[in-house]
Amino acid sequence: YLLCAAGDFVKMYSLATEETLRLMGGHADRVTGIQLNPRNHMQLYSSSLDGSIKLWDFMDGIPIKTFSVGPKLLALYALASCEDSVFVIIPKSGERDTFQLVSVKLTKAAGQDVEAKELSLVLDGVDASPKHIAFGREGEYVASVKELNLQVYFFKQKQLNRFSVSATKTKGGNNHFTCIACHPTEDCIATGSADGKIRLWRNFYHKKEYTFSTLHWHHDTVMDLAFSIEGTSLLSGGVESVLVLWHNESDCQKDFLPRLGSPIEYISVSPDGALCCTLHADNRITIVNSNLRFSKSIQGLIKSADVKTGIVVDPRTKALVLNGEPGHLQFYCLQSDQQLFSLDIVQRQYIHQAGLNQADLVKVAFSAQGKWLATVEEREEVTDPELQLKLWFYDEETQSFKLNTRINMPHEDHITDMCFRDMDELEDYSLILVTTGRDCVFKVWVMVEDTDPEAQQSVSWSCDFVGSYHNYQAANCCFSEDGSLLAVSFEETITVWDSVTWDLKCTFCHPPGKIRNICFGRLTCSKYLIGATDCGFLCCWNLLSCALEWSAHLNILVLQPDPLSEYIAAVSWLSKESSLFVFKPNEPRPIYIQRNLCKEKIQLAAFVPRDEPEMIGSEKYLWLRRSQLFFLTDTQELMTLSTKSLEDRLTPSSKQLAVEESLPVTPFSLLLGKHRRQQSQEDTGLGKLVVQNKNEQDSPAVKELLHTPAHVLPSASFLCPIFINSLLISKENKSAEEVADEVEMESEKTEDDSDEERDVTEMEQEDTSPMELLGEMTYKLSKSQEKELRKIRKIDYSWISAF
């Protein structure tokens, strides 16, 4: 298994299948460090900026204990030599940008949430990065680097040695420390520098007699270092995207694993030494064998320098599609939190050098069924930009997109928007693509038969119509739901065109301010057109009356319609916070408002259709029944709105430890569930109230016994008395079946004595289920009436026969 911190969660991946097995959540802020429990490798410590340390059973995804420390925790270290304490980096109170390394004593007090306020200072003036501190052989010393200084603290001797290097050398090198690692079996410290050099420090017990040797291959910053488990080799990585393996600390003996895709930020070695993994700047984890052979790759959402394409949904896979690696489109699966595949659009080698103007992907659009993909790439130039419009066709045989048409310079200036006419029922030949540009025109592209006998495909794309409006710059475009109308915004004006004759039908405007976003209503609201201006107005026009229906003064940045319903989501940016408004165009009042959605500015949003409509109990979330809304912030964090709480979304839950939730869905489990449902229905029909089963379900002792993993259970002697007491039935809660048995007793005296007790039982049952008894009274006698009837039956009426 591979464990890693991801935002507020801790993820556990399977190395065999690369799938996410566990998503452990519970921290209220970003997780800053994870460490295996040195005393139990089935448990994990995690630290967070929320000031807490959690102990997890990661095999079951259950938090065992939470230690509240208080200040923000920036890094976490756990040593086998320290049984009841861990080390963390915290901000120094009263001082800004100053941090300390402290020891936290983890109390063994009972309870799941305990306080751990006993802190002991180890080092002062350390760096906040976890890569700048390392613990030496068997935890005898700790080493820390910051700027040009190296300090080593010896625990037993309580001695602190400081070393420093010069700021610059004659060759112009940068000696600032960037990372540190300690040899596992020898007294050796490896440090990396900003100039690409690695220094191996020895004899650092002495302040003046210390020595160091230098290894140099990296041309830029050394991002991270890690020794192998035996200490025979050293791993290093940097911005070159190359993993370097140094043998025997020699500059002459080294191996390389090149072309890993992006800069290496972290290196970690498995406890058995068989594998190592590297974390890259593009949010990817690469798993490498000990012989420096590539094994597997776990790719998350790639953080691009700028998401120029926006986020769109692939109709075929329902994956999010956006900028990935330079010149590539990434298809990101939301369910598995992994990249499905990457499509090379630009098809040119990208050169990692600042200041170069290289072709980049700026626009993307899918047809309604996902058969066609349109992309726009451009290269910034001072005089005139280079533009290319490419049309891609999805090949069912190869299960990938193939380039069909390449159009050089489709517009004279930058392309601002493009869209397909979404008409599912029409054939491919009726497909239409519209592009708008800063050259003050919009162009309509259609498919035509390719007459070239040497052409590999039968169809290609060509321009069919060019439209303009008063020589204004075209900004946005979109089709109505039935495809009959096209709306194009020209600065402050929205124009509506007939998509068959390309006649201008009407225009709308709401000065001042240029049009920022436009969209048509859907389904029952298809007669409305929505627009947002950069002056902060959200406007709704009626296409039948050509009049303004309503307007609201909101600084709308994102306007996103749900393709499966009438709802439209609008994200505003007011008072340095993002707010969400969900509305129907025919109703000026929003049906859902979420103030202070996040502190970051939301740049993009997309509705992703669900596989099946979700059962939602709350009315305010009914608009999320068919689709799920995702946001992308300016810091490239992908967010979503959920109708469920955190405990319900995590599997297994940290609080609801139901065994049935973690069982796989097998034919036997389905059959067993059906049998249980039938049995419960029979019990309800017979009116049986089995107190013993009810107590077993509600008893916390039984839940703890049945649902808690055995290796974290308390001792049996502790649980046994609680378990036995939970099985005892109190006399006050007699069941209806026991009462019926008492009625059948032969002794009339005993029956009379128990009348009062049975009456109490009847009153309790009437209080607990009044509706059920109300239904019974329409066709059944009450208990007291049945009792009187039995008494009448037992009376001897034989004397009547004499008459």
C-alpha cells in the first residue's frame, strides 16, 4: 500500500491496481505530515494545520485517537526510540515567520479525543518545510538546515553544533540549503543546495574538525534527497525530471531514470527497500523499483500553469477535460480521482525554458455525443499570433481521437469562444461549429464531403458563413436547446441569429458594461436568454417578447447552466469571497444561495451528469439531483457541493461502522439481504416486538464487539460485563407475546392480579405506536374487551338448558 496526504485527507492506494482503497478524513485543515507508528506498522499518525494529530487504523480507515495540540502543525516526525512522543514543527508564538521543532508527549488517557499540551522545545529557528529536518542514526541526533546554516542537536549529550557555508562562490553558485537526509546506519548527513550540489557531512560531532564531500550532477535546485534502507545508495531529484541514484557516495558511480515528466518534489523509500516513489510537480506519483526501473504511475489532476480551455465534460466518459501537460488535454475521472488519458493536441516538443513563446492549447469543445472534438491552439507573437483550429474524430476501433481537419489561421486575431450545435437526434452532417474572434466576426464551420481521392477520411470541415455586427469584437457564443437560434455577444450587445438562414433576428443590451457570459434557458425555460456584464449585472431576456424580464446587480464571474434541468448556477465575487446563486430563469428569486462558498476566486465551473438520479431528502439540494456541480479556483483547487455529510461520504465511515456497508456486493449478500427484509416484514405483520433483538441492535457494547477490528478492541474482561448487562431484559419492558402467554394461564386469580401490569404495558404500547393501534381498532377488539370475552366464555351456562 501507498499512503499519501492529499488536502484534508489521507489516501491509501493499492500498488497492485493503482486504485484508491481508503480516503481517511476528519481533519479540519490541510494534512501536513504522515508517519507510520513505529510500534505498530498497521497504524498511522497524521498532523494537520488544524492543530491536531490523529492515530489511524489505515487498513479499516478508522481514527483510533485524536490528540489536540493547539498550534498549527507544519510537519510530523515519529521515531522508534521515542515510545510515547512525536516531533512536530510549530510557529513560534509572538514572532512572525519563525518556527520551532518541539516534542509532543502523546498521553495514554482513555477516550478518543484527548489533549496533548505537553510540548518540549528541541530546536529553535528552523525552517517550516518538512524537507529541512531529518533525524539521524537510531534517533541519536536531529539535523536542520535553513538558508546557509546547518545545525545538529545530539539528544543524549544535549549538545548543539552549528555549521555554515558561504553565500556565494567565485563561480556564482548558490549555496542555500534546500533539503536534508541522514544516513540510517552511519553518522553521515546529506544536504542539497540551490546550485545543484549535494554535500555529504561527516565528523560533525566536532565543531571545527568536520569534513564534507561534494556530489554534483543537477544543474538546478536539488528538490529532495533520500537514503536507501541499508544506506548503500543515495537518491536525489530536481527540476530536470530525472531520478539520480548515487552508489557508495561516489561522484563517479551513479545511475539515472530520466524523462519522468515533471520536476521531482519529494522522494520516499519503502520500509523493505524494494520500492521508492517520487512525487512530481504535476500531481503525479511515480513508483520505481530498487534497480531504478519504472513500475507504476498514479496520476491525479494535473496542475497546469493556466487553465485557458476552461473545464468541459466529455459526454462519452463524463470526465472533466482541461489543460494538462503543456500542449495536452487531460481527461480526469472524478470517481477514481485519476487521469483516464492525456491527448497530445499541439504535437510539438515542449522546451522548459522561461521566456520562450510556445504553442499552447486555449479552447476546447465537444459535440453533443462526444464524437467530435474541436481544439484551438495559439502562439503569442508581438506582430501577429499563430492560430490553429483542429477537428478530431473519435475512432471506435482505437478508442481514441484522431485528427480530421487542421485549419491554419481560422481568424485574423485570437479566438474568444466556440461551441457545437447540440442536437442529439441529427446526423453528423448537420453538425455545426461556431467560433468567435477578436477580428470582429464569428464563423460557422460545417462538414463537407472530401473529394480528394487520396484523402484518408470521407469528410472534412470548411467555413460556411461569416457574420459580424457593427465591427464590434465578438466575445461569446451559444446555441439554444433545440439548435434553432445562435446567440453571439459583441461587446455590449447580444445578437440572436437564425441557425438555418443566418438572419439576424433581434439584439439585446444592458449598458453600461460589456457582456461577460451568456446562456440559453432549457426545458420549460427555453424562451429565456441569460447574460452577465462586467459591470455586475445579471440580466434575463424573454425571447418571445424581446423584453427584459428581470435583472440583478451581482458581480457574476461564472454562469453555468445544468444540461439536464432548468437550473442555472451563477458564481459571484463580492467582498473578497465567492458566493453561489442557483436559479430558474422564469423565477427572479434564487432557489439556493450559498454565501462565502470559499475565500478563493472561482474561475470555472461545470455540471457533471450523474449516472443515476440521487435520492435527496432536503428540498434546497433538489437541483443537484441529476447533476453534480464542480468548481475550479484560481489556485487550481477542484471543489464540489455535496448533499451528504463527511461521515456519509467516507467509506467506511469513521462513526457509522456498519458491517454491511463494508461487505462486497455478492449474490450471497444480496440473497441474505432479501431474506432479512422478508423476515422483518413477517415480524411486523404478526405484530411481534422482539425486545432482545432490539436491545442487541441498540446496545453500544454489541456494536463495539461486532464492528470494531479485533486488534484495536479493549480487553475481554473489560467488555464482558457490559456485554452481559446489555443482554438482560428489564421487567418493565414486557413484550406483547409475553402478555398473551400470561392471559392463557389457568388461574383466574393470577390473571386478575396481572390486569394492572398488562394495562401498563398496553399504555406503553399505545404511546409508542399510536398510528398502528389506531388502525387495529377498526377491525380488532381491545385487550380489555378480549379479556372480558374470555371471562364470559368460562361462565357455566348449562342451567339455561333446564328451561
